[in-house]
Amino acid sequence: MTENQIILKTIDFVKNTLKDAEGGHDWFHIQRVYTTSLTIAKEESVNFLIVSLGALLHDIADAKFHNGDETIGPKIAREFLKTLQLEEEVINHVVKIIENISFKGGNEKQNFRSPELNVIQDADRLDAIGAIGIARCFNYGGFKNRALYDPEIKPDLAMNKEAYKKSTAPTINHFYEKLLLLKDRMNTQTARKMALERHVFMEEFLKQFYKEWEGTL
């Protein structure tokens, strides 16, 4: 099987698996992360097959939609990758990417690193900021029936992993607890450049949001 055939089979698998997914974590999210990963990868020394597979499978079973179970995604990915008859080294690398890609709260340390993970993680984080990041943030907040904003509930920047996963705070708090932190957590130079414009856009959005919330001129 050629690399192109492997990727096409993976795309079909992901599209089918995520056909009923929440709008911020659906096939189109995967497609954007995949495309952005390839853009960033052109400037890095990486294995393009691993980048492609990792990007396509990184959210195959996001833990937040499976009662916080972080083992389901890696299991599904491993079982699928085995059907492609790939080398065990490639399968293990892709699974490790899936296990380590997510933002798990500001104080959580990552246990695995690779150039391929760096690329995909940057692409995933870029999709969490800017105009699309804002849209995804409020889409998920609506999905979870969260308040837009509550001035009495302040952002918590000291959350550990479990507190972050269980948080029910208003959507605006998520900007401070995650989205505005991502610009400085990009791994690659390409992503850092891309993140800057998106970060500024979010800052301007928040200024406008508070202005309208207060009803000021």
C-alpha cells in the first residue's frame, strides 16, 4: 500500500467515525489541523507520513466526549493503524502523539516529545485560537450549556489536570485558562508567526465583548 493510499484510507475512517461529532471537534477540525500540519511540516525536518497520520487521528475519540477517558482515542487509533499493516515503530509513534497532544491545564507537564508531535500540536493549537478558535470555543460552551460570561466567576489559572477536565466555568473564562496562553506555547517558528495575528484578534474580540456587555460607547 502506498503512503497516499494509507492517507486516503485514514481520511475515510476518520470521516466515518466523526460523522456525528460536535461541531468544534468534527471532520472539518481534523481537516484544518491536517492541512496546517502539512504547512508547518514543510519548514521542519519530520516524517510526513507520521505527521499526516497523527494529525488525522489526533481527535478520533476526544476524552472530553468520553467521560474524560484518555485511553479510548489511542486504542481506536492503534486498532485502525494495525489494519494498514504499518511498522510497529510508526504505529507506536502515532499513538504517543495522540496521548500527548492535548492541552490538559496550564500546569500539566508533557511526557513525550518529537518533531512530528511539535508540528501537529502547533496546528491543533492554532485551530483553537483566532476567529475559528472563538467560534469553536462558544460552540462547545453551547454544547455544554455553559454561561457566556459571569463577572463573579474568575478564571482559574492554577487548575490541575483533573480540575481543568471537570471545569464548568463560563466560556469567556476559557480564553484566559487556555486560548490566550497558546501563543507562547507554540513549538515551531512557523506556528509562532501564525499565532500572533490570531492572538491579537482574540484580544480585540474580548475588548469588544466587554464593551458590549457593559453597554458602553
